[in-house]
Amino acid sequence: MTIRHHPDDATLMSFTAGALPQAFAAIVAAHLSMCPRCRDEITTFELVGAALIGTLPPRAMEQAAPAPQTWVAGDDAPRLRAPHGGAAHLPWPLGQLVSDPLGEVRWERVAQGLWQHNIRMPNPSSGRLRLLKAAPGCAIPEHGHYGSEMTLVLEGAYQDQTGEFRVGDVADLDEGLEHTPVADRETGCICVFANEMPPRFKGLLLRLAQPFMKF
């Protein structure tokens, strides 16, 4: 597996500090289980953070420390989970949130050639996390974003104005980007994505239909 697209350094630092919203942290954790390069970066950030903390004077904690974000998959092989013997695997961190393998997920149709599956988060205010399945050649109409959006490819591939994204690749987007993702014409695409707010479609008809699409 060759991973070419990674989370921004700022995103990785926020994850290391435990400051990333849970929906986004789940995607970063899943990416880390696949990506040795980003695991090395996280280790570096942790060492730098520990060194900085070591220079501070002791002080009593005002509240309990947050629970650690568990993602470690080992240095050699990602930890994958395939419940019920499913053929399709989920990265271990996502396997803790989705009870079924990809082949058994209950999909909700959004539009022609496009389906989604909402993933329940322990804290609903931490962002929305969903699986998205696109048929071969299916395009999501041009749109922008209110706030951040992050996508991790799990199967197949897609491409947009920023490049081609394959298994393990992450698109770490902000509200300044407008794009038209198109699923690979042979394999289609299954990905997991998190966002703060629903996407901002450019076409008037799509904006009117969006509440009914639940997308």
C-alpha cells in the first residue's frame, strides 16, 4: 500500500494533544493504523510535547485528565477488524465504532449511485462521521464546506481537483476548497468522512433537495 495523502501537521498535532473532535480523531486514528510515516510524526510530536511539559513548573490539575485516544497498531502491521468473518476489513479504530464489516453495512441511498451509513459517536457534538459508498464513475456534485472536512479511502479510489486518492489516503480539507469528487470508473469507492457541517452545494436545486437527501 502506497499512501500519498496525509493529514496536515496541524491536524496531527491536535490529535496528539487530544484536541481534535472525536469524528476527526477517528479518521486520523484509522489512518495511523495504516501509515508508518504518520505514526513516526506522532511519536515526534509526543516527544516534543513531553519535553515542553518538562520545562513547566508543577501545578495541581483543575480537572481530571481526558481519556487517551487509543490508536496504536504496532510498528509492523496494522490492527484490522473483520467482525463475523466479513471479507472486507475496517481499520481497527473504526472497527470499534462500526459493528459490521463493509460487506454487511446497512446503506442508506442518498442519490443515484451514492449511499451512506451514519456512524454513531459517543459525543454527538464532536462532528459527524459517516461511511460513503459511490458506484463506479459516480460524481458528487461540486460543493464547498462549512468548516473542516476529512475523508479516508477504505476501498477503491476517487479523484478531484486536488489529485487521486486511494486506500489509506486522507483528504484534509477546509472551507476554502470547492471540489467535485469522482469515484474510480472500475472500482468505485468506499470512504469514511467527518465534517463539522453539511457540505455547501453550488446548484440551487441541490441546495433545495439537500435536506431530503440527508447528506
